[in-house]
Amino acid sequence: MNTETKYLGLELKSPIVVGSCGLTADVDKMVQMEQAGAGAVVVKSVFEEQIIHDIKRNTHMVAPTDSYGDSYEYIAQHVADDSLERHFNMMREAKRRLSIPVIGSINCFSYENWLTYAQKFQETGCDALELNMAILPYETTLSSDDVERTYNQIINTLRKSVTIPISIKVGTYFTDMAKQMQQLSWMGIQGVTMFNKNVEVDIDIENETLKNATTLSNPEDIYKTLRWVAILSKKMRCDLSASTGVYTSADVVKMLLAGATTVQVVSCLYKNGIDTLRELNDGLKVWMERKGYDKLSDFRGKLSVMPTDKASVAMRTQFMKYFAEIV
């Protein structure tokens, strides 16, 4: 069975990609992922907040200009460059040791650093760049138009500044998901990854403090992604990578049937180990053989929603006996 595919213009031996996570901050683990059958790896994101944390930790202060005066900017830049260089050295080592595509990932909140980091990633020789762009619209003064302009501005600038393929990884906080995703795909990017796994909020009732809930996905999380991949796959002008809630080879098959180009996995590797990649690939091949499919294109998108289909089960958000096929 041939499971080769093309993603972001890159040749992949498997549609199963390891998403950005702590595991992909370790080159030895990335080598294991390739040996276990990963089609590509997305290296752990560079977070602008982490760089700022490193600056504060190394200058041992909260109000830097009070202690360092005019020299602070020089010191802060040195710390930031050192922190970034450690990450980029890891990227270069990954490119030397892996034969599968190595995709960089960045998450910024300042416009200038989206550009700076993207250019630095290209210099490392990475094969593509995933922009981790989930924007939580928590400001009451922020409209959907403002969010759209932010995406457009960053994408347009980076497309003019780097030559490697660009994809964006998005969250679910859109008032007009279908329209926005389609418009983003028209901007010349090579891919969209749906969706980010949000860090959820919990409350410690004893200490009466906010805290982070678990960051790993659950198998039930697959359904939201599955719906939107099925709805959007025939409306997009770029590749779709499906992420969140993928645990089994059946999940991989479902995403491909819905129209995904690749399927990203993270949580199942944390819970079940890197060798899970072998099980996912083997299960995909067994299913293809049983169904008589020789290659992925024989069935990819077979169950995606046609643009003219207004009555697909994927379009229903409320339970109805008729659409649920219950007698």
C-alpha cells in the first residue's frame, strides 16, 4: 500500500505528522519518530513569551531600565539572541540527522517578531514554517474584522519575506470559520492546520486561584476537527492538516476520508509512546488493503462535503432523528 503524499509542496512517505510539542524539542526523539514512520515533524514552537521570560530571568528584574539604564536594550537583545540560537542549533541538527521534512513553528504576539523569527527559521534550512496563530478574542474592543486584519497582515508580510512554504495553525475562535479559512487559503499560503489544542482554564477551589487544566487532548476531541475538515476540504486552495484527538489508525482514516492532506498527532504519543506511529501507519495500510485502495488519493476526501450540499450530517449542530439515522 502506498501511503506517500505531498504536503506544503514536500514529499512525505506517510500522511502522519508529529505536531509541535515538547517531544519535538529533542532531536533524538525526532530520529525515533522518523524510524517509527512519521511523515514529517513540526519542531516545538518558539514562543515569544518564553524569550521575554528568559530576558527577565537573566536580568533578574521586573523594571529593567531602572537597574540597567541605557544598557538594557543591549543586554536584552543578547539574551534573546542566545535563547533563539539554542533553538535554531537544534533545528540545524535535526535537519542534519533526519531525512523527513522538518517544519519550524513560531508563536508571537508582536508584529515585528513574526517577521524576525520567520527569517531566522528560514536561515536554519527548515523545510517549511507553521505559524501558530490562535488568537483569543478576549478584548471587548476587538472585532472579528480586527482579528481578520491581524491574520492578513502577518501572512502578507511573511509571504514577501521568506521563500519556504508557510502554513498556519488556527484555533476555533472565529465568528465566520468557513469564510475566514477559505479567504486565508486564497492568500498564497500552502496549508492550514486545524486546530490548536487550547490550554484550558481550571480553578483550585482550596487556594481560590486560577490554574491550567490538562493540555493533552482526548479521543472525543476529534469530532470538532473532523466536522470542519469535512466542510472545508473542498473549499480550500491549500492543504489541510487535521489535528487534535487523533489516537488510532481509524482516526487517521476518518480524517483522510474527510479530506485532510495530513494528520497531526501529539497527545497519543505522550500517552502511548513514540512507537504508536508504527501502529497508526500499519493500521492505515491494513484498512487500505482491506478496502482495495492502492494509494491515498483513491479515497481522500471521499466523505468531504460538496460545496452545493446543504443537508450533510456535518452541517447539523443539533440532534435530529432523521439526520441521526435512528429508527
